[in-house]
Amino acid sequence: MKLFPIIPIPIILIISIALILLILSNGKNILQIIMVFLLFIINLRIMIPKDNIETQNTNLDILFVIDNTISMNAEDGKGNKKRLDEVKTNCKKIIEEFPSARISIITFNNKAKQLIPYTIDTDIVEDVIDIIEPISESYAKGSSLNTPITTIYEVLENSYNKRPDNKRIIFFLSDGEITDNSTLNSYENIKEYVDNGAVIGYGTEKGGKMRYADSDGNLRYIMDYSTHNYQEAISKIDEKNLKQIAKDLEINYIHQTDTSLINKKIKEIKKITKTKNNSNDKSDYDDIYYLFVIPLLCILVYDFRKRWR
């Protein structure tokens, strides 16, 4: 049982005592005293736990930073899967391992954006992951790994300010490719807010072609117009960039095909995880104030009819 008072208890206690003294000064009226007592109980907002509900949360704030530039459409995954499809698979695996963690998602292409603030609702998180797609070929302006730096910093800093005792975990998922002629900037200023995590690389050295849907809905491969005979463009993983980001953040770099290292990282994070009951969330309790409203209304009706007569 929990109390979630509408008016602070000391204030309603003073009001109730004053009303009872006023009633007694005008002559003893048991019904009116009972009504004051019922109003006091209703204000306490007594709530009881819902049946079969056991809510827990952890000390983990997990941030997924997902590259959804056009190169993440490259089909060089296992069974010619798109890189982004493999990203989604890995994200869902991690979510399943930490069902009570607070999770947020940042995507980046031409711009970086936080798609969802930290939440423990894993259904919402997975729904958001499902709808992430690479930017349209017609809007792509070239890939840069510098795009999400400021957004990552702001999200992690805000997480720290709100819950400084939590552990901040980051999973940076990308192919590491830079195609806008920019130079990779340092991620070192972010590491103060990172307790663990991994940079996970996608793609192969051989590379893969990238398909997109044209205006008519037809699937076509992106062409490389820098060649004389206009060959189909090939995107390749750039592990050098990914390893540099991992070094700056002081976390591990893992290629997504090495599932043993991903599992090892999950076990490592679990060692710093603390689980506690979340006993202050109103959503896990049922209101029972109406049980006291019913007798209050009955007394009011009785008193009204008595005075009317």
C-alpha cells in the first residue's frame, strides 16, 4: 500500500481538525464528523499494488547511436542482409538482455536527432527501431561521423544531471564510412559521461551495393558516377574510424560478426548492473479512493433529505 496525497498531509490534517472543532462548537454532529474523516482518507489517495505486477528498474542508461546514412543500405551482411537490418537485430538482442534499463536512441545521417528520450518501455523502443530506415538517396549529402557528436554529448550530459548515480552505456553502431571529405573529429569530450559500451562495426572490406526505392517504388542500385562507365557504387566498412571513436570513448570496438565479443560485453555490463524495485510509480498501483467516496455520497444524500424534510 502506498499514499499519494492530493493535498500534503500536514495541511489537510490542520484543515480537518479545524472543521471538527467547528462542528463540535455548533453541537455534536456525528455524520458531519464522519464526512470530514472520509474526506481526509480520500485525500490520502491510498493505492494498492496491481495484481501480479512486479516492477523493477536498473541503474543503466543505455544509448543506441545508430548510423542510418545511405551506406547502411549496403547488402554485405550474412545472407546479403542490409547493414541496418543487422543493426536492428543486435539492438533488440541487447534490449532483451537489459529489460529494465532506461533506453534512448539517436540516429544520424545529414543530421543527428534523438528519436526517443530515455524510457523503460521496451515495446516502444523496439517499435522505434523497427521504423528506422536509411535516408533517401535523393536527400543524402555524404556521410560524416562528426554529425552526432554534439547530440550524443547533450543527451549523456542530461542523463548524468538527472541521474548521476546511474551507469551510462553507449552502443555506437555504424560502418565507419566518411564520404563528405571531412576529417573525423575527436569524441574524447564525451567519454566523461560514458561508463561502458562498445562501438560495433558493420560491413565488409569487400563492400556491398546499396539499393534504394526510386520515385516509382522500383528498387535500384546507387550508381558511382565518378567512374567512366557508371558502375554500381560499393560501400566498404572503415574500421580505422570506428576504432578511433572507440579509443576516444575508452570502450571496445567489436565487429558485428563476432557474436562472442558482443556476448562478452553484455556480461561485462551486467556485472555493474544493480536492480531495484520501482515502488514509487503510480502506474503500478490501483486507486481505491472510490471505496470511501461511496459512503460519503450516501451520507450527503441522507443529510440532504433530512434537512429538506
